[in-house]
Amino acid sequence: MDKNQLGRKSNTAQESYVQWVINRANKLKMPYPPQRSVTSTTPAIPSPLPPKTLEESQEREATLISENAAWQGQYREVVRESDALMGLLEQKAWELRKKEQKIIELVNVI
């Protein structure tokens, strides 16, 4: 069969086939993900506006530096708390092991 005998491609044939597949999948109780419409477009995420003046840029930079320092301080505080809790947990685990060893010794004596 020659390619020229088939004629031009038709999107309507493809759309009807896709619709047939979706209907058949639904009839057979198969999950079929909803098809995104070609005409729907996702809006672009707006980028931040660049500063208009050097002073504005420097103010923004100073603000970001102070925010960064504040976040780093909070992070260090959380790490310190976590380390303290881990130390307490290890201490309790060690105490528990000692108690278990004493119990085992007492059970062996009895």
C-alpha cells in the first residue's frame, strides 16, 4: 500500500479512537487518567520584578542577609535541642541496659 493512497492525516479519527479507548477502559472498570486538553494552558509563574534602583537592590540584599541569618540561628537552635535529646535518649538506653543486666543476674540467681 502506498502512503499517498491513505490520504491526509485526520485528527478527528485520532480523537474518536482515543474516546473509544477511554470508553472501553471505563466499561471494563479500568482506571484511565483524565486527558489534559490541548487548549488548556498552565499559566506561567511570574518571576520577581528586578529592582529599579541600586538602593532598592541593596535594601533587598540586606533584608535577605538578615532573614538568612535568622533562619540559620533557628536551625542551629533546633540542632542543639536535637543533640541534647539524643544525649538523653542514649543515657536512658544505657540505664535501661544496666537494669536489664541486673534483672538477668537476679533471675539466674533464683
